[in-house]
Amino acid sequence: MFQAMIHFSPTDLQAMALSARVAFTATLVSIPFGFAVSYVLVFSPLPGKTLLNGLVSLPLVLPPVVVGYLLLLSLGNHGWLGEWLADMGIHIIFTWKAAVIASMVIGFPLLVRSISIGMEDIDDRLIQASCTLGARWYDTLFTVILPLSARAIVAGATLMFARSLGEFGATIVLAGNIPGVTQTIPLAIFDYTSTPGGDRMALGLCLVSIGLALTVLVFNEGLIKRFRRGAHR
């Protein structure tokens, strides 16, 4: 009914689908890295963890456009990483993959912070008991730390997914605003706000964006409640 009232164009529908695809891919790919970084920050005795934590959190305080520009310098045709990828026949800039990378970098701090907080809440006695029983570090990791971090992983992944749905600054710099190729919902809204008479369509996409984000957050709350009920049994 809502679609009939707004009359979304095929390009708008592609933007919606691409937003979901980019957010899902960015979140799925980031989870293993987020868990690994969180483990290092919480449990590793390695020096320099403060600096690592600062680097991970940096995208939270930098303007997204700055993050996008730095990524462009690295992944562009003349960037140190871009040239290497080009030699392998891999092109990132101005593709949907660039939007995924932008969302990964911007949303990664939220994922790591959530998982780290969950790991810090794990009772040290459980880890010590595992070590006392002769478990190796990786056994403790997969049988104690990972299961007890599940709720935090879900919460962090949900926050990152919702953040990726709304990513704009880094995406427009790194991926561009190409309808049907790299244009996500925020980029489509930007187009409509700068187009005469596009206010109605911009509002429609805003409502879609709000609906998607709210659905994800409600889903997250439901999963967390299920985890809590399971933990009390």
C-alpha cells in the first residue's frame, strides 16, 4: 500500500535492495575480524593495545568523508593497495564492493565495542577453571569465550548492520552515486533532495530507511531476550 502511494521507481527499489545487500555483506564479513580484535583487546597481554583500540575507534570520531577519502587514496588506481589489486584484476572503486568496504570501516568500531564489553563481563573464574582443567587457549576460546560472547556479537552485528544501512559520507566518496550500481538509500535521498519536486520521494525513502532500521533494532531486542531466557534456564 505504501509503495503504491509513493510509486517507487525501479531505481529506488534497486537502492533498497543494494542497501540491504551492502549492510548484510559488510556485517557478515566483519564479524570474525571484530571478534578477533575484541579478543586481543580484552585478553591479550600484547603491548600497544591502547593504540590499537584508538585506531579501531577512530572512524567513530572522524568525519565519514575523511574516512572515504583515505580509503580512496589507498584503494584508488594509484594507491598502494589499489595498484596491487589492479594487478590481480580486482577493481574496487565505484563498485558495490566499495560501498561494502566503506560500511565495514565505519561500522566496525560499533561491532568491536559491543563484543569487547561482552567479553569483559565474562567471569574470570570460568576461564581459569578451563585452564586448570588443561584446556588450551583455543579450546577456552571456542568453548567458553565464544558462547558467552554470543549476545554481545548479536548486539554488535545488529548495530553495525543498522549503521551500514545509513552510511553516506564514506560511500559517496569511495563508491560514487551511480543509480543501479552503487546508489544506496541515503544516496538516493541525497539525489532527491537536490532535485526540484523530489521532496515527496525523499520522504518516502526516509520512511523506508526508518522502517528498516527499526525492524533491525526490534529484531535485536528479541534475540537478546531469547539469549537471556536461555541463560537463566
